[in-house]
Amino acid sequence: MKPILTLDKVSVHYGKLHAVQQVSFVIQPGERLCLIGANGAGKTSLLKAIAGLLPASGSMHTDSVAITRKPPHFVAAQGIALVPEGRGIFKQLSVLENLQLGAWLRKDTAAVQTDIDNILQQFPRLAERRHQRGGQLSGGEQQLLAIQRALLGKPRLLLLDEPSMGLAPVMVNAVFDSLEKACRQGVALLLVEQNARLALGFCQRGLVMESGRITLTGDSGSLLDNAQVQAAYLGL
């Protein structure tokens, strides 16, 4: 089975700032991988580089297709979707219009409508506000909308940047319940999350990033038991 994403010595620069340095890892189909680290470690820059939003050196492939320095629409067409930090919804558009934009690459119009109907049935709050502007939703509702919009594109890999940030616990649970359902349907996940305990509890494997480099890697259980991780990220 080919990895769904392969990174080999990927680096990202902002002028003289070396935000991501020689990062290499693979993600298998259906795998949940989390990336933890302090603010400024380079996690968001790495996600943006994968999604085609930042230029990067090194090599990035999905299956046998190179995505290094490819534009975002090309990366999306390979089945990679990004839910950015801050949700990135179109606040002036309605909930329904936001969802419809998530399926812009699909040609199966009837199936798209069925998928939207299923989302609205699954999330009654989005259904109630389908004709309201996205900016009128609560933070948690916007996060749910952003995730469901991304999933409407039928991605094979979902990149998520800080999905729990600023959310009440009940909404965090709702967001991760929706991710659980997507993963059960075979979607792979690369999760950046400040709540390290939540991320490692949800994912099978984790990477620790410090100053642009991957410094630790392992299955989630071993990282949860690692004294360095406990001291730096788990408050123990």
C-alpha cells in the first residue's frame, strides 16, 4: 500500500527565517497523525506548504504525484484538503453557499446535494441557519461548517490546523465526533493541535516539532508516556 503523503527533507523559508527544516515523514491511507509543538514551531507553515499555500524545497508526493510547489487547486485535486487555523469560511456567504463551494471539484451534482442534505440532517444547527451568513455562526459552528465544507470535496487526506482553538468543551466534542465519523469512512488526518493530550488521544501516531524540526516521533501511547512530552506539553 502506497503512503497517501510522503515528505522528504521539506523546508520552508520566510526570507532568512527557516520556519521548517528538513522535515520527513509519511502518512498511510486512513491513518491519523498529529503534529504537536509550541507556538512558532513551524506546524502551520508545514500544513500550508503541503496545501500549496507556501513555497517549499524538498519533495512532497501523494501516491506517485509530486505536489511540491504546486498551486492549491492542483493539491486539492489530488485529494488533500486544508481546514486552516481560524476556520477560513466565507463569512459573507450563507452556510449553504459555503457547503456548496466545498464540492467545487465534483461533477456528481445529485450526489453532492445528497451529501449536503446528510450534513444538514446530521447537524441541525447548520440546517436551521442554512440561509444565514457564515459569519453569524458561533465559533464552534463555524468550525463544524469548515470541516464539513472540506469533506464535501471527498478528500483522501484532511489537514487540520488547531480545530479546538477557542471552543467550549461541548463544541470541541462535537468537532471531534465529526472527525471520528470521517476517519471511519477512510479519510486520513494530519492534525495540528495545541491540546496535545486531545491530539494524542485521538490519533494513532504523533510527531513533536521544535524550531522547525521533528524532534520526536512515535505511536501516541509512547509519546503520552514520554517524560519530555509530559513536561513540555501535558503539564506534568
